[in-house]
Amino acid sequence: MPEPSETTCPACGGFAFLPSSGRSGYVCARCGKEIPARSHFARPGDPVPHRTPLRVGMKAQLAGRTYFLVAIVAYRQTVRNTDTGTDENYFWQTFVLLTSDGEERYLEFEAGKWLLAEPTEPAGPESVRQALKAYEGMPIPVFGRMGTVRDCGTCEVTDIEGALPWPVRVGQSFYFADVAMGGDAYGFELKEDTGEAEWYRCRSLDDREVLTWFGLDDLLRKEIAQASRARAQRNFGWYVIGMAFFAFAGFFLMPNTGTIIAQGTTGGVRVPEEGLRFGPFALKETVRPSRFRLSAGVPNNRSTWAQGVIETPEGKPLFGLDGEFWAESGYDDGYWSESVTAAQQEYHLDKPRQVFVRVFTDPEGPNGTELPPGSPEIAVFFSIEEGVACPSHLLWFGFPALGIGLIALAMASVTAQKKVWES
């Protein structure tokens, strides 16, 4: 608590000063006496850049006591990036809260997060000595316990708005160290020009707590609605992601086969231009998917294009499937081989039908050359399965659902981090 001095109200000894209605001076928060601006007061009418809805002169209710927001102090920390050789600046604001009898609280806002600091008893000379040579991650004794330094450095006052009952000036430098001990947090601050050292007990706050303290009911309602919207987006995202993983599980764990009701092969014969026709085959399944599959017995360093068409007895195509099938091998650092010899596709039949299968091929010689006369033909195989238990359409559902779920979670994160006073 500040000591009474010339910085208190001359009428009642109060510590908290608020801007007067005319913005030409200040009034005592306790007795209302007009106080002329003093040398360490900020000039009325020159506010710091406001990043929150809090303004000098507001009242806050903390633990049953009334605190006045008497000043806003803006800080800057400049850190040298050793990797890039450039300076990086970090900014934050501290809201100075005082009761009329001088009890202090400091509300800090940095990078969208709130921290409440309460002055506490000194931690002892050894803790001060350790704090002055601290580095990030360093263990340090504080109040008889070991903590860890999570941040430290030197900062500078860049702006002041309001009236403090003790001198603070723009350009003044402070050394600070933030210490974490389990669930507790402490802050150390040293005024480099005067050598005054202070310790603070700190705790994190959320937007809702701060808005409640200052009675900002409209913003509080918006914050509650925004949190509800973010929760709904998050729940929807996880629900859709869960459905996507169920689809993936169904694809990989359920039997991926049906009943083969038609199959055939071109054997070793040359396929004419109009194709080879097989059938008829009776297709009956109309509820569950069916699968049409092509494969080829491709010799090494050969390839063939093949197409299979399921058609009506009149020759009208119903479903088709084609692919380039090939096999290659060789030696680099060692032996290698690669091949693509099969393709498949699921389909739904609208009604039971009698169908035929027509197969076309276009074989090639080694390395894509024209096939020499008399060369052995490449056999192409086909099959039709009905009642496929786990078709690929589950993947067609799963991947988009996964994407939609991730987008919903990203939207929930953006919604939750957005400040209601910025909208």
C-alpha cells in the first residue's frame, strides 16, 4: 500500500483520484474534492490506445470491496532475436486499481489474456538476488518454495493515462521476472532508476470475470452468447469427426467382400476391336452396393489398357471401368519392381437385370512400344460381386466429414478467442 504523502488527497488522505467531469483535473474518489493535476499525473485528454473496454474512472467490485480504475500504464519490452538479428517488441497494458484507502490491485492485459496481480510481502534478499540474474526456465526460491522463471527482462513505460498516487513517468524502465510454482504464480518488479523492488501474487482471469467485476452487463451477455456459440461449434465439430472415424472404422474393419456372381477372362486370345462379350449374368442386388473389378496378368516390362463394360442385352452400357495396367522392374542400387494390375469400382443397381460384360484391351510391348506380331497376349480378368459389406462410399463420406469437423473446430477456436468488445 502506498504511504501517505503529498500524493494523497489533502482533505481526507484518500489515494484514488478520478478524472473530473470537465477533464481539466481530478477529484478524490473518497470525498469528491477537486485535485489539480500534479507533475506525475497524465495529462487529461491524452488516453493510451485502448485495447479493452476498460476506461479510467470505472469501478470494479472485487471480494466485496470497491476499486477505482485510476490509471492505465502501457509497457513495451524489446527482445533481440538472435536468429534473425532483429528486435521484437511486446506490448501490454496494466490497469491500476485502488480503493479509496490505497489498497492496490493490478490488472494486466497482454496478448488477449488477463492477469491479476496483488502486492505481497517481500520474498527475501536471496530471492531478489536470484531474480536479478534470472533466465527463462531457471529454478528460483520464492517464499520457501522452488519455482521456475517463465519470463524475465526489462520493459519500458510508453504511455500513461490517469492519476497515480506515486510518480511514474514515460520512459521509465523496470526489470521483471515471472515465476511459476505449480498452480501458483508470482511476479517480481524492480524500478531500475530507484532500486525499489516489489513482489506480486498473480492469477489468470477470463474475460467473463473481468466484465463481471466492472459491471459491463451488455458485454457480459455477448460473452456468454459467444461462449455458447463456440461450444456449439466445438460439439458439432467433434460429433462430425466422430462420425468420420466411424466411417473409417467401418471401411477398414468390416468385411470388404461380397458374393461373386459373375467372372471371366480373355485368356490368351487377341481381343477384337468390338471387344469380347461374356454372359448373360443375372444381377439381383439393389440394396447393398455391388463391385465391378478388372485385373490383368501383366508380364514384366509390359503394359495394357483394358476396359470392362456392364451392358444390357441390347448393348446399352450400364457401368464401366477402365485402367492402365503395367509391371516394371530393374536394377539401380538394387533390384526394384513396381506394378499396377487391378482396378475396381462400386455401383448400385436400380433393379434386377440380365446383363453382359464386354472387355476391351490395347496391349503394348516393352517400354510402351508397339506390340510385335506373334507376341503373347495379356490375359484380362473381370468379376462382379454383389452385397459388398464395406464399399468405398464410406470413405467418400468420411473424408469430407473429417474436413467439415476440423473446420468447425477451427471456427470454434476463432469464436472463443475473439473479444466481444472488438465486434
